[in-house]
Amino acid sequence: MSGLDRPGALDGLHAVDALRAEVCALHERLTRAGLVQWTGGNVSGRVPGEALFVIKPSGVDYDELAPERMILCTLDGEVVPGSAGSELSPSSDTAAHAYVYRHMPEVGGVVHTHSPYATAWAARGEPIPCHLTAMADEFGGPIPVGPFARIGDDSIGRGIVETLREHRSRAVLMQSHGPFTIGSDARDAVKAAVMVEDVARTMHLARQLGETLPIAAADVDALFDRYQGVYGQQADR
Amino acid sequence: MSGLDRPGALDGLHAVDALRAEVCALHERLTRAGLVQWTGGNVSGRVPGEALFVIKPSGVDYDELAPERMILCTLDGEVVPGSAGSELSPSSDTAAHAYVYRHMPEVGGVVHTHSPYATAWAARGEPIPCHLTAMADEFGGPIPVGPFARIGDDSIGRGIVETLREHRSRAVLMQSHGPFTIGSDARDAVKAAVMVEDVARTMHLARQLGETLPIAAADVDALFDRYQGVYGQQADR
Amino acid sequence: MSGLDRPGALDGLHAVDALRAEVCALHERLTRAGLVQWTGGNVSGRVPGEALFVIKPSGVDYDELAPERMILCTLDGEVVPGSAGSELSPSSDTAAHAYVYRHMPEVGGVVHTHSPYATAWAARGEPIPCHLTAMADEFGGPIPVGPFARIGDDSIGRGIVETLREHRSRAVLMQSHGPFTIGSDARDAVKAAVMVEDVARTMHLARQLGETLPIAAADVDALFDRYQGVYGQQADR
Amino acid sequence: MSGLDRPGALDGLHAVDALRAEVCALHERLTRAGLVQWTGGNVSGRVPGEALFVIKPSGVDYDELAPERMILCTLDGEVVPGSAGSELSPSSDTAAHAYVYRHMPEVGGVVHTHSPYATAWAARGEPIPCHLTAMADEFGGPIPVGPFARIGDDSIGRGIVETLREHRSRAVLMQSHGPFTIGSDARDAVKAAVMVEDVARTMHLARQLGETLPIAAADVDALFDRYQGVYGQQADR
């Protein structure tokens, strides 16, 4: 953007371009954290103030992602004709992302992976109990399991929304499938995807050699309230 | 190849050169995914329209692979005299690859690794049940186990072919040995090698702490049909 | 520093600058060893001869750390006004680090992570028995468990100090939370963080398939005394 | 060495320089394969035709190793006075390496690590059964366990030699301690260190979910004989 004097830094066009760059770059966090294999997994982000979101194309190598190959979609999950990348097919999970954006207006980002430890809990249909302070900080309670649902219609999206509405957790383990996470923006949803795998792994390891110790509900609440309130830099919130 | 105006982009010579480059590059996907150690593992690809395939040399460091060191073989597993790389010995698994190409004309690529989780199921002689949507998508059912077979004659190849003919899976776990995968081309077989280790790991983790939930056969079929039909970009298919 | 002729290489200002650079660089060892996820984990180091220490800012990406963004704090955990980085909030674990520095004058560095294997033992509230020669060398006995404590006041710091005072170990597993390590300087505390995860992992793996063999107390003592006395280069000690 | 016209490429001095470079470079294979943490682990190589070997210095970061910092030792484990690197202390395992070179003249390289899966078997004092074709190929049978021995005198070296003399394996798991491997040269010993961790991991994973299937002794023999005879390139042997 050097050399260009773009007016209206917050206008719609600029916002979409900035979001394409951010959503594209965030995919690298999935590979770096070992959450995805081959072309699996996807990140999307809502265009601020618009009924649109940006999502990864389907089946494209992580090395070959680029901002202009991210796909701009309506909240019905339809590709916006003529937009950059519109010659590509969007992620095969687009309908689920769209459903979440339609029904959870506070959500600005959605991530889906098959990260191994979180998916292992999902394959047993077992919620992850909140027995780590890091889980209380980040998720405020257990990570719930959502229903088994076939891909391709609204059932996955509906399962995500109905499960998350009843929990403080920004992550849900879809049965036999894998985790979906939400956030205030795409970056926040990616953080939740990284952290749900981290706590899924630690709780898995802990349970392998015996029982884990519970944390009192009042302590979970206090940890969650504090972390949501004071962690990080003011500019981040 | 810049600066060269090669005629006949699809002639035999060019096709072999392109395949050498692709097969060589694909080996990096094995190391990146942690599927191989030292000089173990190998990728091969069939020369389109020819009774030939290209395979990794035996016992050469992954860092020292180069397109001109890939070995061109006949479908009997014999090195083509005078071809680039023919001064090197081909992979010690060449006979098994050749057998697959001779008996499965639809196969364009073969991969073999000792990836740890898939090999662990092979060491128990236990098929991996299809209890993950990602398995249904990619393999359409369980990953079968092939017979124990000594290396060096046709027994490994025969075991691979006889086992895979009875399954939709592109991966077979050869007992006490490790996975072999096939694909429409070398890249597709590498994808199967990456994905069989991924699902072997997730199913391993899931089973460590309890039983996994089955997926109904009709759902497995629906997931497989959909994934084979619509995932990825049209140009990929 | 080339081109600058700094007088007083050991004066306070220079010592703080050198420590900022060292503490910043040491964070890369946490990511390289896989001990931390996202912005979790933190390293601090005491300013030699001063009632001050330097610590990571809260919630900043590991890629964006820089010496001038490390935070200078008093031993009460207060940011030194006007110092470089003082516009940022220090790590949310600053109070615990400060407590350790106030009560353990021999400590020059403190590290905290949620590394998965060590945290798994912490989630069960189970000390790691000293059944590896590497543990005897490095820690001189078992890795103890400290009490459950809420973040934000002195309880974590007090739990660390009271537990470590009764052991030769430079690492403590805070219950349901994760490891804290101490050292003669920041680098030594980072080494302890790396090694506690390593031995937590090896002991975890060993216990998964049966009982581990004990090491006689006299052998533990001999290994510890020798390692503390003769390992490494003289200049390191 | 460019610009220098060194006579006597095979004289002792050149051989030592070449060996320093090779032993130094081989340490990178330990870190790349995840076999070592911090400054742990060491590689040594015998100077061809001389009663000397080259080994890593003690407690030096892997990033700071250099050929001229490798230490030249006699077969009694004494540093050769005045040689490059002689101002540094050699690895604290030098006595064990020296013992092996004195008593096994066919050995040209020795490696020691605390790689996690191999060390886990060592902590239980349990040999790794030969239930993988890759183990039969590489080690020709089970990986044996050597006695518990304190560091610092000849007991470790004696335990290694007495155990390996009774097996085809180039790897021994010293009880409660970790693996030592030998080879025809330093590179071959490093290969054995990489492969013993690989098979220790796969057998660990396999055993976690049930029993592994045995391989008939005649098959183990056939696999071992074939692999030792024909794997790799002629120039390698």
C-alpha cells in the first residue's frame, strides 16, 4: 500500500481488503500450531458493518493462499459475483460459517479444524472438563460437544449455535468431526482454536495416568472474569 | 525452463522431466508432515500414457534428492538403462510399487512410509475403524490391514493389491510393516499418506480414553460421495 | 552497539539494557521447545545488584517481542514509570515473579509456562518421581506440586516459594495450573523450564506402559552433586 | 579450504579436520529429529587409523557448536593438549565413549541421547521387542537394556559393551538413563540414534492399545540380512 494515498480507511472496500489480508495471514497460525493437515481447516472473518464475510477457498494448499484468493460471501453463504477470488469455490464448510454469522451477530470470526486432541474428544462425544486454570481463563468452563451432523446443509451451523448459546466456551466439539471456534474477530477465533487444542491435549495427557482434580465453580468464575477483564494490552480490547 | 521454447509439452520426454520434478518435490511433504525418518519412505508416479514410473533412489538423504536423481523404471521394476539417475539403485520397495502399477491401471501414484501412528495399528494388525467424518470423506470406510510379507519379491505388492481391491480406502496397513497408499497421481497418493497418519493418530488418541462412537453406514456413504464429488476446485479434478 | 563507545559496561543502565535483550531472546527458547501457545508463558530476570527485574508484557505475540518492550518492574511488581515499555502492561503473572524475587534473594530468573506434560502432572496434583538420571542431574529429586492458588495476589508466589524451599528442585508444578521454574539467572530458569517438560514427558511415557524403576537415594545424590559441580564449561559457572 | 592446496588429503591432520566438520554437522540431525533438549546429547567419531576420537564439548548450545570447538581425545578420554578446542571441557560422557572405542575396534562412531520414547523404555528397564520390519532391518532383533550405572567412571562404557556384544542391535537402552548407539562411523551411529527413537515410539504407540504381533525369527533374520546387504547405494557401503 506504500505509494498509495487511500482515502476513507474505513470504507467498505478498504475493510474487505484489510480483512482478506488478515484472514489469509491467520491461516499460517493453524499450520504453525499443527492444527491442520494438507488443505484441511478454515478461517473466516465478518466484514465489519456489512452482511458479508471472507473465507478460505476449498482444497487450496496453505502455501498457495493469498489475500486475493480469499472468497467474499454473503451471509447466505453465496459467493459475491465478480469479487476477487469469485472464480474459486469457497470452503466446503461455508454454509456452517454463514449460519453462525446469521444467528450470532456478536461473532466476528469462525474457525474450523480437525486438530487431533480436540477431535479425539469429539470422536468419543466427551466434553472436556474444566480442570485447568488456562481453561477457566480462556473458556470459563467445560468445552461442550455438539451433535453429529452431515455436512452440506444447515445442520452443522445449527448444532454449533445451539450448543454455544448454552456455554461461555467459544469452542464446540462437533461429534465425530472436530472443533469449531468463534471469536469477536477472526484473530480471536484463531486464538480459541489454538487454545482448545492445547487444553484438549493437556487434559488428555492428564487423564491417561489417573483422575484430574476439579476446580471449584467459584474459582472458575473468578479466573474467567479476571482474564476477560485484565489480560493483555488495553489496545487489544 | 525460462528462456527455452520447448515444443511438445505433452511429449514423453517432457512428461518424464515434469514427473521427476513433481515426485522429487513431493518427498518434502513426507518430511514436513513428520511421516519419515532418515532416508525411509518413498514416493513414485506413473508416466502418463507410458509403461514407466519414476521413484526415489534407495538410501539417499531427503536433503540430497534432485529431479535428475529420481529413477525411471519399467513396470517390471527394472531401471531404464541410460536414463538420468540410472547409476543409482532405486528404492528397495520398487518391486512393490511396480506390482501395483501393473495390476491397478487406474493408479497413478504410490507412497510408502513407516509413519508412527499408522504403523502402530499395523503392528497390532488392527484396521482403523471409520469413526471420524474426515475418514469417511477421504477413505470412505475403515483402513484395512494387509498380510505380513517379506520384502524383495511380489508378496508385498500382491498383498497391497488384494487388500485394496476390496475397499474404497486408498491406504492399506501392511502388517508389522507400515502404510502403503495409492492415488490418481503421485500428489493424490501423498495426500492419502498424510491423511492416513492423521486419522490413525486421532483414532489412537480417541481410543486411549474410551470407546469411539460409530458413524452410520449411510452417513459414511453420503460423506464419501459428497467429498469425492465437490471438495476442492474444479481444476483439481 | 557498534559505533557507540559506552562507558561503564557494568553500570545500572547498561545492565538493564543487556538484561532486556537477554530476557527477550530467551522467550524464543520457549517457543522452540514447544512449551508455550499463543501469548502464554513468560520469562523474567533480576537486574544484578538492583531491586528491579525485567519481564515480558502481557498478551503480546512472541513474534512482536523486542528488548524495548520488556517491562522494568520493582520487587513489588510495579512498573518503573518512564522506563522503556512502561506504556505496556506487564505479564499477568508479574506479582508471582515479584514475590519470588523478594523472598528468594539467590534467584536471578523465573519462568512460567503451561507446557503440556508438566501441566498434565499438575492437573492430577501428582509429583514427578525421580526415576531418570537426567532428573537426578538437573533437579536432584522429585518435582514437587505446589498448592492451588488464584492468580492476582500473593498466593501463587507464596505457594512457589514455600514449596521450593523444601526441595532441591528448581521447578514446581502449581496444582491445576502449570510449572514455575527458578534459576541463578533468566537463562538458568529457562533451562529448568525446558528440562522439567522433558522429564515430565519421558516419565509420562514410561508410566503409560508399566512401573518405572526407582533410583537409590545415594545415586540421586551422587548424580546431582556431580552434575552441579562438573557439567559444562568453567566459564558457565 | 578454498584457495589452499593441501597436500596429503588422507594424512592425519586432514582426517581430523574432516571429522571435526562431520561430527559437528551431525549434531544438527539430533536436534532436527527432536532427540535432544538444551545442551544434552553427544556424537563422537573415531579418527580413522588413529587412537583418537572427536567429541562434542560439554554444555555448549547446539547453535554455538563449530568444527574447531569439537574436542580431540585419546582413547583414554584425555583431551589432546594444544589441539583446537582443548581449552573446553569435553562431553561429560567422554569416558563412556572412550571405553567403547577401546573395547570395540570395529566401532567408528558413538551417540548418546535422552530421546523420550527410548528413554521411557529404559526407565522401565524393558527391552523393545522386534515386532516391526523396520526394527528387523535396522537392528536385527530386540533393543536390549543395559545395567544401571553411575556416570564418571568406566561403568557406563562397560555396561554398553557387555550388552551390545550379545546382540546384533547397534543400540542399547541404559537403565533409567537413555540410549547409546554405535556405528561403523559417526553418521551410522547417528542413524541408529534416530531409528531407535523411531521404533521405540512406534512400539510404544502400538502397545498402548493392545498386543503387538510377533515376527518369526526366520523372517527377522531374512530382513536383517537383506537390509544390511542391499539397502542404499553401493558407494555408501
